[in-house]
Amino acid sequence: MKFSPRLLIAILSGLFAPSAFSQIEISGKVTDTLGKPVEFINITVFTRGSTTPKAFDFTDGEGEYIIQTKLDADSLDIQASALHFEAIKYTITNKSQQVDFVLRPDVKLLETVTVKAKPIELQGDTLSYLVELFKGKEDKTIADVLRKLPGIEIEDNGKILYQGLPINTFYVEGLDLTDGRYSKISENLPDDAVSVVEVFENHQPIRILEDRVYSPQAAINLKLKKKVAATGSGKVASGFSPWLWDVNLTPMLLSTRFQLLASYQTNNTGNDVSRQIEQLTSYGQMQFPYEPDENIQLFDVGSYTQYGAIDQKRYLDNRIHLANFNILVPLKKDLQLRADIFFVDDLRKNKSEISSLYLLPDDTLRIIENYYREHSRKYWQGTFHLKRNTKRNFLNNKTEFRFNDANYQDLIINGIDSILQHVETPYQNFSNRLNTIFRIGTSLIEFQSLISYLDGPQNLSVFPNQLLNQQYGITGQTENLQEAMLERIYLDHYAGTNFKLKRWVLSLRLGFAYRMQNLNTKLGIENHETLIDTLISENKLKSNQHQIYLNPSIQYQNRKLRFSLGWPVSQQQLSYQDSDLALSNSKNKLLHAPEFSMNYAFSIWWEFRASWRFDQRMNDPDDFYYNYMLKNYRKLIKTDALIQELNRHLGKISISYRNTITTFFNKLSYLYMIRESNLLYSVCL
Amino acid sequence: MLLFVGKSVSLFMSKNQYKVLLIGREAESEGRLMDLLNREEIKNYVSRFSYRIYKNYPTGQITYMDKIIPTYFQYSEPLDVFQWQLADSSTTIGDFKANCAYTVYGGRRWVAWYTTDIPISDGPYKFRGLPGLIIRLYDDQKHYVFEMEKLERYEEGVPIELIDRDWVETNRTDFLKAQENLKRDIVNRAQEAGVDVEGQQQAARNAAKKNNPIEF
């Protein structure tokens, strides 16, 4: 019998037709031209002519693959592809079979392709946001828009954070008008005036340090719609019960060369607008290691009561006027002059109840007082900056005048008395700070200088006060009057540099400081019945302090171990002289303050730390007077003694175990401190 | 985020982190001012995504490395952890023809668009194993969306580097547990690390914001 081959095929296909589209298994081996099996080759199955993959596998270490699939088609395409080989495609019938591939090496060069243009442009370290896209109907100022930008947060005090860290500079058209007091722009500039908000990531504001000192902080730059923008905000609101007002007039003129901002704001609605002039950045503030506090407090007036998380607007009883003027002008090439002048007139009223508990050796004393306070403050400040910021050098000179006139009117009611306390704490202050960084060879030298003058005639009166009567044999209604006048000159200059060698960093700073101050005080009692004034005590104190300091330090760091050793030494000469009392004291001493610390992670969960510090100090001239001085209605102090010398050793070792999976954290630490003082003061209640 | 594809190993990491790494390295070679010393701490702030994902390192494994203050963890999963389901839909993304595939991973359903035009079986995050590069990936809630922005060829080779550190070997479950523990214990940890009260509050606020992890 003779069968036609064509018929046979027809019968066979007829027979197998129902199972033709059932599950099939394709397997095979992929080798290169040398016959070596190749791994990670992608084998993809398509229905014939389609580009949609239906099934796929990758070759294993032996170059083998297995694909199981169930497809509704007569024939299939099977393709082997990989980056380093030429792709091969076969057409096969839809049945279980073995398909082997021999691939020829081929290097495919992928082209650079940009797939997607972003709504946020990213150029180098700069992100640009189009304000239009983020603006909402209810937004008025640029701060409202900034708040919505991804990665940006604004804190209650107006401080802007980018990715959790405060920004270090706030620019408008590349100029820093406000030196970190930027809320007055961000909270007053209408969002309509701004076209683009730029975020400079990792921004180093000092250009000579660019590429040298890494900065984790970002800066913000506002680009305006117009080249020269005259803009600003104005608002006048008023209400009754009792009469309330809220006024804000803030015109601005902003351009790429010249900028000006003026502002007048006043309200009695509990809005503390003086926070708009708060310093919100720390860069460029030029701090000194031994600098005395410029906000002198000769009296002890206490601080404001804290109300926790309650919004200040809810409790602040105020009346504030704020006037502010800022200007920035370019002088010669690279040189910039900036002025910032502001005035605050603030009145606050406050009521509180204070309970104090004194635990004495043989008794316990509890005092409960009702405290009514009216705090008024008039504050002027003028700051003038001269700045050059180029790749070659950095110069920043800041001249500042400050006048502060703060008064406290207190009424204190305790169980027995009601006392009136009046405190006047005016001071005026002039200072000049200079910071310059330049290059010598490959290392940078930093030089910093401070010259400051301060004086403050301050007064305290307490009526009635019995604190001194017994001691001085006075009876009747008496008022205590304490006058105090402080005058101070402070100079400080230093130069510093750093070297780095592999894992070691060596830094050195050499400087000298000079402080001269006069403190004149007078304490008297005025008898309101007999009208006799009695002089109780007087100070005419001159203090002098010279200081030369050298701060060398060395640090080492590797993966497990980190240690640092610093040994600041300073030659100090301190003298006190009271001409009226014919008393004087002086001391000349070399003070050491060595410091050592180390950290050693000896295994993943365990860490060992040790540190030791020795500290030598002489007392601060602000806290020294031979004769009595009244600090507040119930505090009287004198420090007629030798010059206090404080020595302190502080040693600390600790070993800690921290397992973050089980959250079993444990730490054993030992702290050892020795304090030595040549003086002990006595306290009498 | 960046995906470095090598001959057999690939690395997925944050772009910011990579930049910091380059800056740090440059600084080290030049001998800079000591302010750079704190670079170690800084690194942790710059990007919210501090993880690194190595695929096929070691062979056949996906290695995930990340820091949970104060410990460095790593864990491995098999390369073929993703069970892909190919779909028939196709689209064009940029100049590439892309096909669609689904998988379920880490508590989310993922939609991947891959292109056979680029025969690299890789993609963002841990995702891989499709017959082409994944150029768009998102979960069905669209909480996490990865899109390819740019494909670049490096003329000079860029090494895919490992960080030599005391990594704590763990597994995915324990790692996620440790991450959860950190959130609950953030204030203590911040305090432990010598952060001031304000910083601790900030840390707690940041941790509270991270309430939508990519895997759970």
C-alpha cells in the first residue's frame, strides 16, 4: 500500500490537532562560537510576527533553558538576546522541541537617551520649581508656595528647611539682602512676583571654600518675573472689643544689582512680628571662643513663662511696632555694601503664679506668689556689611550698633506683701567683626577680628522691701534703689589653619583677647516716711583681662576607631581693682584645657567610648563685686573674695550594646568628676 | 536613583548618595579642611534613601544593604524572587516599545513596563527578571513610581563598588522588623546619637512621615 506523504501529514496533523495548542515545552542550550555555554541569555517566545513577549527564561550556568507555554498559534518566534551577543530569532512550529542557539559576540553600544522631561528641572546641584505649577488660590506670599514644594518645610518661626536641614542662605536674584533674617522677605513677598524657586543643594556660601569644604545645607534663590520688581505687601485690618489693629506695609524694590526693602508693621492681636527680624542662619555670624555675652543682664529678672505647645497668638497680650529698612548696593567690582536697620517697640503683659519650694536641712520653705508683669522694649539695630566673596578670597566686615531699652514693671503678691519692682535694663553696644580667608600655597588661612564696646546704665527699684532694714536698723516703708553702670571694651583676634594628611587632621588656632570693664554700682534705701536716704553699698570696680591662646588639636578617624586630642592653652592675666574700697586682686596664670576622646567599635553591636577633659577657669568679671548688689526683690549678692579659680576633671567611660533587631539596648557608663574651687560662697535665705 | 549595570553585577542606589561619595573621595585625595571630618554623619542626611541593592552579587542573589541607626545591615534574596505574569498590553515610552508585566512583592502589586529593545534584565529597586529593561514601574496604588529618565553609556568604565564595613547579616523579615523598631524608638536613638532636643523632635517628625514603606 502506498500512502501519499502529503496525506500522512494531513492525518497526523488532524490527529494531533486538538493537542496542538496545549502546553508545550521548549528547551535548549545556548553556546558561544567556541562552544562554551553562556549564562543569563534571555530567551523570549512570541507568537509569530508579534512583538509582545509571551513567555521567557534565562539560561543557567550550563547555558540551558526551559520554557513552558500554552499559546494559540501555529508557529512561534523564539529569540535569544543579551547585551554582549548578537540577537538570533528563529521561527518554529508550536510544539515541544529543542532549540539550541550559537551566539556570536557583539558589543551593543547603547545610546544616551533622555526619556522624560521633568516638571522639576535638575541642573547640577540646582533644582528649579516653577511657581505657577505649585501656586494655589489662597496663597498670598512666597512662603505659602515654598511650603508646598517637595523637600521644603517651614517651621513656626519661619525657618526654612530643605530635606530636614535648615537652609544656609536665602537669595533673591542671587543676592543675599537680609543676612539670614529672611522671613521679612519670604512672608511679605507676593508669590505673583516670583517665577522660579531655585534650590542649590549642598551650597557653600563662601566661594573660596567651594570644592574644599563640603556643605550639607542648601540655599534658596528666588527668580523674579521682572528684571526690576517693585512689589511688596500692604494690609490694614481693624476690629473691636477692645480695639484691635493689624497693619503691615512692606514695599520692596528688587533687582539683580540693587535691592531695597522697607517695612512697617504694627498690631495688638498677639502676632509677634519681631520674629521676622530673627536670625535664621548661622553661617557668617563670626563667633569667638572667649567672647562675653553682649546682652548684659546685671539683674536677675527671670524669663518668660513657657506655655508648651499652645500657639503664642492665643495668649500673647501685646502691642508691637516694627520698622525695618534693608538695602543692598554693589560698590566696586566684587564688593558689596549692605545695610539692615530695624526698630522694635514692643509691650507685653503677663500674669503668672509661681510656687517655689526650698528644702533646707531642718525646714521646708514654700513660697507662692502671684506675678504681674508689664515688659516694654524699645530696640534699635543697625548693621552694615561690606563683603567680597570671590574664588580667590573672602572678606566680610560687619559693623553693628545696637540700642536696647527694656523695662520691667512687676507687681508681686505673696501671702504677706505686695511688692512693686521696677527694672530698667538699657544698654548700647557697638561692634565690628571682620572675617577673611585667603590662600597661602595650598592651605587656607582664616583670620578673624572682633572689636566691641558696650555700656549699660541699669536701675532696679523695689518698694516696699524689708530685705535690708533689719541689718541697717531702719524701720518703716522703705524703697531699695540699685543703680549699676557697666562699661566694657572687648577685643579678640585670631588666625587659624588646618592640615590634612590621610586619616589625620591637624588644626591650629592662635589668638589674643583683651577685656577691660568698669562696673559702678550704688545701693541705697529711701525711707518713704522719714524721707531719709541711706547709702548701703558702693562698687567702683575696674577689671582687666588679657589672654593669649593657642588651640592645637589633632584628630584621627578610621572605620572602627576615632580619636581626637586637643590641648588649648591660654595665658591669662586677670585683675580687679576697686579704688574707693582700696581693694585689689590679680592673677596671672597659664590655663590648660586638654581634652581627649575616643570611640572604638570593637564589634557590630558593641562600642567602647572614653573621654577625659580638664578645664581651668577664672571667674567671669561680670560676676565679681566687692560690695553688695541687689539682683532682684529678694536676692542680694557680693563676691568679696579672692579671684575664683575653678578646676574640673571630667572622665567618662562607657560601653554600650545596641542590637537593632531585638531592640535590646544597654549602656553601662561611669562618670568621674572632680571640681576644685578655691572659694565656696554661702547662701542665706 | 541610579542603576549601574555591569557585565554580571548591577547596583541600584540614590543619586545624591552617589554624588556625596564622589565629593568625599575627591576631598580625601586633595586634603581638605577639617570641616569635612563630619562627612560620615552628613551622608545620612543627604538622601532619604540610603539603601544599596546589588543584583547577582553574590552570584544568584540580590543583596540589600542599608543602615538603621546605628547598625549597617545586609540581607540576600534569590535572584528569581519575582514571579512575573506577562500581559498583552504594550505602549511606547520615549522611543522604546514597552510591554507590561505584573508581580506581587513586599505586600504590593507591581506593574512593570519593560522594553525588549534594551536586552538587560534589570530594573529599579530589587526588580528584575523580565526579558528587557524595566523602564517604568509602579505599585497599583501609585505610592511608589519609578520611571527611567535617562540612559547613559560610560565611555570609561565606572566600577561597581562594595562598601567595606561591618555589615550585619540578617534576613528580610528581621530587617523590616528593625526598621519598624527604629520608628518606634527614634527619640531614644537620636538622643543616644547625641542629638539635641530640637533634633530629636525633628527626627521623630521625620520618622512619623515615613509611614508608607516600599515593602512591609
